[in-house]
Amino acid sequence: MNTATFSRGVHPHEYKELTSHKPIEKLPAPESVFIPLQQHIGKPCEPLVAKGDTVTTGQKIGDAEGLVTAPVHASISGVVKSIGHFPHPLGGRVEMIHIQNGSTGASSDSEILLDRPSDWEKASPEELIRVVREAGIVGMGGAGFPAHVKLNPPPDKPIDAFILNGCECEPYLTADHRMMVENTDEILLGMAIICKILGKCKGYIGIEKNKSDAIQRMQERVEALHYEFAVVPLEVKYPQGAEKMLVQSVLKRKVPAGGLPLDVGVVVHNVGTTLAIHDAIINGKPVTQRVVTVTGDGLRDPKNILAPVGAPFQDLLTYCGETMSETKQVFMGGPMMGLAQYDLSVPLVKTTSGIVSLHQEPVGAIRQMPCIQCGNCVSACPMNLIPTRLARYTQNQRYTELVDWGVFNCIECGSCAFVCPSSIPLVQWIRVGKNKARQGQKSAS
Ligand code: SF4
Ligand code: SF4
């Protein structure tokens, strides 16, 4: 079996054995959900309901004008208890719609479905893109970019390849893995729909070799269903699932600095997003739930869970046997790119691929030492940057040099900080530097 990869990168311990063999379980309906009006990159939604309204699962409850946005839907049937600002897993307080479960008397099975073409194969790309937009589908691997925008590239950027991102290279996370094993046919049909929308393009399925059952299952079903998709096994290396690395590994095409995969004729969607596109077009279901890995040594029974969007993290952790007395930190996402959480009332959002509960001390609690010029961070950086220099320019507020040395090419993968023997929080510094440089550019224009 040939395996493809990119240059540099790191090999963190995987910890995937905690959940990789565990079938997806459905979370019992929560008492309440909190649906943020912004779960995507772009314009936040305005509420379409008011306090006291009854809502049904699948009902659109927030939307906005404009191209780069995505509507939100009720993930349970019930009553709108309030609309206000609540803690968000990305930080700060964000406007959310609080729905209390089951107060309508409606059957818990009732659900509002999307208006969609009866035969997707005869539908135009525009009709299919409209359904994807109405379903509120965003990049569910964590990016949160509205999927309908990615599926409608500008005419001067012809697309000839679609890559299903099945890498899931972050330690601990296994939700995409389980979906590839358990929902194989639906994901493949989702790929076929995407390839039809994009026009003449070839489909590729990139999966890291540590998911051999998913590779085998995909290969078998591609052949059995006569798809012309190529299954590409990839070396287990972080950040193999970063879009630019994936395009390089699968197609040997290099996305230019500051560019996007569509600049080299490629669209990439992750497994959850592709399954959501299938569910919207074939079953008329908007994004009201997602599969999330809830794991870590802070839990008695880590799981892969299908949970309603808006379910509080605490409900998910409790369902997995959280032992809070021993938990030292909880992340949304994996430990490489994830965000530490300080309030477990925050809701699951469309981009929550994992919740990781750990006993070990937070990174910030480990004593930072001076840089010893070892060069490990430079050797690890998949974007060929010099992380130590970027951190230093940020510390010295030299933002012009920061931009000149490519800070905007940083994909914030965390590989540099992972290998640093001095425990210097390089990514945090680079993130601060990026924000400052961006603010400087805005105020200068
Ligand atoms: S500088 Fe950015 S891209 Fe390079 S390793 Fe660090 S976080 Fe990743
Ligand atoms: S890895 Fe850490 S100690 Fe080594 S050069 Fe980079 S910043 Fe300095």
C-alpha cells in the first residue's frame, strides 16, 4: 500500500485507542439547548423567533442576509425560554437562543425538513447549493466556513479535484473515523453530490493509515458502488489534515502562500461536512446534530456521541462519566489546536469535533524556559516558517517584520510549541502577533 505525505510535521501520541473502536451512541435528549447565532465564519444570524415561541426540531430559528453566513435551526422541539448572551466555547459571550425541551407536547420525533429537489441527479448545481445553504452546513472539522460558499468557487478558479478529508490527525479524536466506518455509503453519496455541484472533478479520499478499517471499508464500498473515487492512504503525521498539507500529500500540488486550495483547482471538505451535505440533499435534514468524540483520562467511559447542537458540554461529559474532582483541563477540539474551556455550560456547536477532558496540568502551568536556539520549531513547521522569530517579533511589537516573515501563512497547527523543549507558547504568541498585524493593516487602510 503506497502512502502519501507532506514534508516536516510532528508525531504526537495519538490516544485514539480510547474511542476508535466505540460505535457512535446517541445522547439522550438534553433538558435545554443553547443555539449560538454565530457558529460560522461570516455574518452572525438574527433570531427568527421570540421568547415564549414553540419550536420544532429542524425549524430555522436564525438567519442573516449576505453570502458568507449560515442559518441555525432548532435542535430539539420545545419552547424558547430566552434569547441572550451566554458563554461560547470560542470565548466570550455570544447571543444564543435557549430552548427548553419538550414543552410543546409535540411528538419528540416531529421534525421540519428542508424543501429540496426530489431527484438530486436531475437538479442544477444552483438548486443543490441553495439546499446546502438552507441546511446551515459549515466546515465541521473546526473551520466553520459556510459550505455553500466553498461549493460555488469563482468562475476564474476552475476545480478539477475534490478531496474528502478523512485524516482526523488531532490526537484523541475519532468521530470522523467512526463516521467513515458506520456511514460509508452516505459519505460516498455526499461526495458524489459534491462532485456533481463542482462539475467535472475527480474525487479523492485521504485517510491516515492508523484508520485501516476505514480505508478498507471505503475501498470496498467504492468498488461495490462503482464510484470512480481514489482512496489515498496517508502517513500518520500531524498536521496531515490541514487543507494545504492534504492537497500536497494527495495531489502533489502546492497551495501558494496566502492562497486557498481552490487556487490549485481543489475543494476540500471533511467527513462530517460531507455527511451533512448528504443528509440535507437526500433526507432534507438541516444541521441539528453532529458526532463528537468526548474523551480523555478525565472520563470513566469515553465515547463517540451523536448529540444535538446546543447541548451543554457538561451534559456530554456527565454522560461519559466525568470525574470533575480530578479534571485539570477541558478542551474543545484536540490538544494541538483545541481551545481550553473554563465554563462547562458552553454548548456543542457545529464545529465541535471533540471534547477532551484531561487530568494533566494545563500547558500554561508548565514552567517556560528561555529559547536555547535548538531549531526544533523550525524543523517541525509544515509551512516552512521560523516560529521562534515570529514569536520574538510579536514580543518586540515589530509587526512589519512579522508580516514580511510570513505570519499570515501560519495555520496555527501548534507543531512548533509541541516540540519546543523550553515550553515556549509559540502559537499563542504568533496568534497575538497575527491579530495585532491585522489590526495595524486595517487601521492603515
Ligand atoms: S509557526 Fe504556525 S504553521 Fe508553523 S508550526 Fe507553528 S503553528 Fe504550525
Ligand atoms: S524549539 Fe523552542 S527552544 Fe528551540 S529554537 Fe524553537 S523556540 Fe527556541
